[in-house]
Amino acid sequence: MNIILLGPPGAGKGTQARILVAERGMIQLSTGDMLRAARSSGSEMGKRVAAIMDAGELVTDEIVIGLIEEQLEAHPEGGFIFDGFPRTLGQADALGALLEKHGMKLDAVIEMRVDDDALVERITARSTCATCGEVYNDITKPIPADGKCAVCGGTEFKRRADDNEESLRTRLMEYYKKTSPLIGYYYAKGDLRTVNGLGEIDEVAAEIAKVLDSSA
Ligand code: AP5
């Protein structure tokens, strides 16, 4: 089964993708994580995208489509969660063509709907484990009191350079201008399912599980 998690920055895509990886053995393809890894590795591409990401703008379609194609080739068995991809109509068309080329199909596009006010609160309170990437939130999912990651026991946590109010405003504008048209695109294709992303993490996970079980 291959699915897209679609939603604005802070909707909870990464949080839910990690649950699906743990519970269903799916493969999370987060273009944001791939781009951050390229930056940390100091690659030429990583250097090119750093300033664009920190400002909250989208990197070029060509770069992210290339990253996704590599992963499709590396995992011919499929079972993907596309997290933060596609983000433009061009990326959506390219994904459709790539899946077809690899003999795969899209089973569902899950739109996670969340109020803008909640997004700002979530993003500015986010941190992640530097070792395993588990996502925390100062308010809704604090780092355990012993200072150790609940998943891997790591003790180092980081905040993203683009998790500030100014970059977030740009990220939201990019979402509304370039990514939100995908809601209509996938609705017209008959693939769109919408969940309420405002519930507790477990409640959202249960709604997503219901969608997946009914699409299987
Ligand atoms: P990316 O890393 O994809 O960031 P994003 O889309 O802005 O999404 P986030 O990771 O910020 O949010 P999320 O929905 O995963 O929320 P999370 O689960 O962490 O992209 C970063 C940048 O890379 C882009 O700006 C762009 O420059 C570039 N890029 C990436 N992909 C690209 C593409 N395809 N094309 C072009 N450029 C691309 O949750 C957020 C917080 O909320 C956490 O603290 C979490 O604990 C908390 N939380 C989650 N769920 C709940 C809940 N139900 N209730 C309460 N709190 C919750």
C-alpha cells in the first residue's frame, strides 16, 4: 500500500508517519528529512538548498523528484508513506508517472486538516531526538522527565532552523499557494480522504488506520 500524508507544516505528518512505520512496517519517504540529511552531509546539493529551506521556501521540483525516484528504485516492494511530497502539481504529476513506471499505484491521499493557530503553537514548541528523530513537543508531548528519548534513550535533542515564526509564515504561504491545490487534484482523482488532525496523536492515528483499512 502506498499513501500520501498531505497537510501544512506542523499538521503532524512526520508524527503519524513514524507510527505507521512502527505499526505497519511501511517505509517513510520524507523529502524534508532527505534534504536535511543532504545538508548535514555537506553535499553540493545540500549546500544549494540550505538557505532556501531556512527561509521556508520550496526547493526545486527537479531535486525532490530525483530523491523520490532513487527511493522507488531502492525499494521495488513499495509500501511507501510519502511525507511532505508531493508539494506542487508538477511533483504530483511526476509521482503518478514514477509509480506507474515502477508498476505501483497510490492507494490513498490522507489530508490532515488543522487550524493555522494550532500549527504555529505546534511548530514553535517542536524538538526532535538527534539520534532517532522521534518528534516531541514542549506542550503536547514533552521530552521524558529523565531527559532521555522514550524510543532510543538518546539525550540530545534539536530544534529546526526553520521552526520560527517568520519562516513558518513563509512555509504556510508556500503551502496555500503551491500545495493546497493538490487537495482538489486528488479529490478529482478519487484518492482523497480527510482526517481531523486536531485530535490527540492517538486519535488521529486511529482515524488514519480506519482509512487505510478501508482502502486495503
Ligand atoms: P518538511 O520537513 O517536510 O516540513 P513541513 O512540511 O513544513 O512539515 P513539518 O515537518 O514541519 O510538520 P509535520 O506535519 O511533519 O509535523 P510533526 O509531525 O513534526 O520540509 C521542510 C522544508 O524542506 C520545506 O520548507 C522545503 O524548504 C523543503 N522541502 C521538503 N519537501 C519538499 C518538497 N516536496 N518540495 C520542495 N521543497 C521541499 O508535528 C509538529 C509538532 O506538532 C510536533 O512537535 C509534534 O509533537 C506535534 N504534534 C503532532 N501531532 C499532534 C497532535 N495530534 N496533537 C498535538 N500535537 C501534535
